[in-house]
Amino acid sequence: MTNDSPIDLLLLVRDPIDQTALVGHVREPEDGAVVTFDGCVRNHSRGRRTLYLDYEAYEAMALAKIREIAEQMHEKYPIHRVAIAHRLGRLEIGETSVFIAVSSEHRPAAFEACRFAIDTLKRTVPIWKKEYFEDGAVWADGEMPPAPLETRAAKPAS
Amino acid sequence: MSGGTQSVRVKVLFFGRLKEIVGQAEDSVELPDGSPIEALFTQYGAKHPELARFRASLVASRNQEFAAWSTPLHSGDEVAFLPPVSGG
């Protein structure tokens, strides 16, 4: 599932993430910096040895939320291009689950935008991981996305 | 315009542990036009008490956007109950 705007590359993939392609996508002659974030599968979770992870997503909404993150990055920071890929399905220890690449003329913007992207992704994108251990499996503790305020009475139908 | 008692059909999606509790990823239900998302969740909670226990940690969505539980539902809407997210 992909969503390519002319300048950003935003992907949900089931095969290993092609990091070289993502970096190549954002890196242009006018750039002085490319910052990347490589989120990888850790071999332990709260003292227990992890065997592997299984990711699932509300794919259409997840891609829409990743697109919003990219838009916010362009609004907030003087950056050039963004590439974000999140992998779904079973991932082994050490594999990359999420990869982000950001290019900019000067490095501060790319660093800050990349940090914003991963922090926001972890709070707002509907993706879930199940952690498999030797003695069972659990859905990882997640973060509650910011929910819209409740109104006392529902708005009338239009 | 809706007449209030008119019945409409909406699509409901379940993810993560909710999918395991309900035993299906997707459902299609009829309910009165304009019913709030909360009323739909209450129906599922009655059928699956374990689901109801998660209510405080869930966020609702309508048509792939986070939505308040009071949001009224209309024909063709796609609703999901989202557990805390853990991507990355």
C-alpha cells in the first residue's frame, strides 16, 4: 500500500524495507543533510526474551495518518523531502520495523523533523504489534491517540 | 435528511486484541440513522463482556479519522474501535 506525493514516499510494506531506496528518494543535490531513523526489533521486552513480533495495521487509516505526519513535517520544519516506511506482518529480531529519512539544506531541520516524525507516528498511527515470547504472546502496551473532545449532544444529522 | 428511525448499515472493523475477542475483523450492522458510535460499541459490549472492559482504553474512528464517541453514524460509514497504538 503506497501513497506517493511528488516529493514524499510513504509506504506500508510486508517485505523488508529498502532503506537505500528511501534514502535515495529524499537525497537531492540541494540537500546538505539526510537524517534517518531505523526502528528495529529488540530481542527483549521488560526482562523477557522476545522471539519475534507481528505487526498489523488499519492500513487505509495508517497511511492517511502517516501522510498527515509528512504534511506537518513540511509545515513545521524547513525540510525538502520525507520518506517513511512501516513494515507489517512477522518481523524477526534485528529487522527494521519502521524507517524514516528526511532531507534538508541544513542539518537541524532534518534532525528535528525526523524526531517529530517517529514520536508522532508512535502516538497517532493505527498500527499494533504482538510480542511473542517463549511462554506466550501479548499485545504490546500502546499509547492512546489524542481523541477528539466529546460533545454533550451529538450534532444533528445533515 | 434523516428521519431518526430510518435504519442504516455501517461497516465495523476490529483490530489487535479486539479482533481476537470478537472473533472477526469486520462486521456489517444495521442501526438507527444518527446513532452515536457509543451506542454501537454498547451493542458489541453486550455480546462480548470482555470487549466492554477495554472501553476506557479505546479510541473510536469514523471514516478513517479519530472521532468522538458521540459522533452520529450514517449510511455507509466505516467505524473502528482502536486499542492503544504500538507501531514503530
